[in-house]
Amino acid sequence: MSEAAEGATRTPGSIQVIERMMSLLDALAAAPDAASLKQLAGATELHPSTAHRILAAMCNARFVERQDAGTYRLGIRLLELGNIVKSRINLREVALPYMQELHEKIGEAINLGARHDDEIVYLERTSSGRSLVRVVYLVGGRAPLHLTSLGKLFLAAEGTQRVREYARRTGLPGKTPHSLTTLEGLEKELDKVRRHGIAYDDEEAELGLKCVAAPIHDDEGHVVAALSVSAPADRHDPDWARQVRETADAVSQALGYTGPRK
């Protein structure tokens, strides 16, 4: 039999083994504690001998660990691989397709920002080409956290004491008559952000420009970035809050976020 023919006859079985391996990994991930062979065979509907053979191979590869009591749990190799994947994730690359999709839906600028010290740094922006407002903060630009919808999300994730320390360090400088320049005003605004999970910039960084932003979480639940929609005030649409939150949630899921920890 030729190598090609042999490969053709072997492929279905090889794929079946991989599918069974994945089902066992899923069953181990769903089990709160180490699981017995009987439990795993039942959860995957595999014959115990088949499950045992595949588990033995995964133990050799350190994907699974066998306990003294004859039970199994996920192995350290998965953690090692997970850390490699995590270290290679490029936030901008992950977020950009979602940003472009949202941009196509609403036709306005979508911004991606992350915190650096007491400022928000703009990592990416999809330009609408429609705005008659001069946009001050382009990719690579920076702005005080309290002046932007993106930055407010990072402040809202902080405790009261840290917010007050931020206010003392920066002095809460303003850019427009709408800017939040008092601690009392900022704390009231951050309370709203925490309740609704959405932040707004109501012409606080630039007259005539409104923004709405939602947070992006990593696999540990930390706010690592945020997405915003920015547009002239007369084009602002209240429904953007829902859309930007859905997009930010999708990016969070792509980063491994599964929801608030209980």
C-alpha cells in the first residue's frame, strides 16, 4: 500500500482518537475534582478500555496526571502551553477584526486604548472619514484617564483610595467646560460607570465630540483595555452603548475571559 493510501485509511481513525482525547480533556475540565476512569468513561460515552488507553497516552505527554487513587486530573503541560499562548497574544491583533466589524455596522470611529500610568494610550483606531471634528488623540496619543470614556473604565476598576490618589497626583486638569475637574464629580461619574459597565465622554476631552466605551477583560478578569465609539455630538446614537459592549465582550472572550469570578 502506498504512503498516500495508507494515510487515507489511517486519517479517519486518527481524527477519531483526537476527538476522543478532546472529549476526555473536556470531561476533566468539567470535573471539580480528580475523576475516576469510570466517571470519565461515563461522561464521554467511551468504553473504559478505550478511555484508559487514551488517558495513558495523555499521561505520558503530561496533558493528564494520574493520582495514586487511580483518578485523573488535567496535567501541568496544559498550563505550560497556556502560558505560551498567553504570552504571544497581541491585544491589538485580537481586537482589530472586532473593531472593523463594529466600524462597518455603525460607520463611526472605533478606538482601542490601554492604561499607562495615569494616562490612556490609544493603540488602534478605525477612522470613519466622516467626522468634521478634529480628533486630538490618534494612535499613539495619550490623554488623562478622567477626560476619556476609555480612561474612566480603568479608574472605575480601582478602589476609592486609588481614585483619590490619582486625583491628587494629576490635579484633574480640564480640557473643556464639560471636563470633570473635581474629585466629587469624578467619583459620582465612576459610580455610574461601575453600575452600568459603560463609560461616556460628553464633550469632556474635545468640544463637539462624544464617546462611549466598554471594558476588555483578560482571562483573569482584569481590565486590560477598552473599546470606544467616538463621533460628533449631533450623530451620537444611544444604541452604540449596547453595540460597543457586545464587541468588547467578544474581544474579552477571545482573550480567555469567561465572566466574573464568583
